[in-house]
Amino acid sequence: MLLDSTLLGILACPACHSNLSVDYEAKELVCNSADCGLAYPIRDNIPIMLVDEARSTRRSG
């Protein structure tokens, strides 16, 4: 899985507009915001930037 660094610089979390980082092992783009923390799947090298498809990385308390 490869993502273009230019694309990564343009993409932002659809929910909170924060920067994203790549989790290559999980094949996800992860929101860097501590308040949001959504993880968006990458399928066939295409980031699925839909909030409905994202999973929460925050622990329930």
C-alpha cells in the first residue's frame, strides 16, 4: 500500500478537519486530533474518507 505524500498533505479528517497519519499495518488513515481519533480504511490504495465507514480509535470509558 502506497499513498502519495502530496495526497496525504491535502487530505483532512472529514469530521474535524485535522491532519491525518497513515497506519500502514492497519491500512488506515488516522485522525491526529485527540478529540476525534477516527480511522478511515484504505482499500485498494484508495482512502475511504466517509465518516460512516470510519471506526473510532478512542477507548470507551
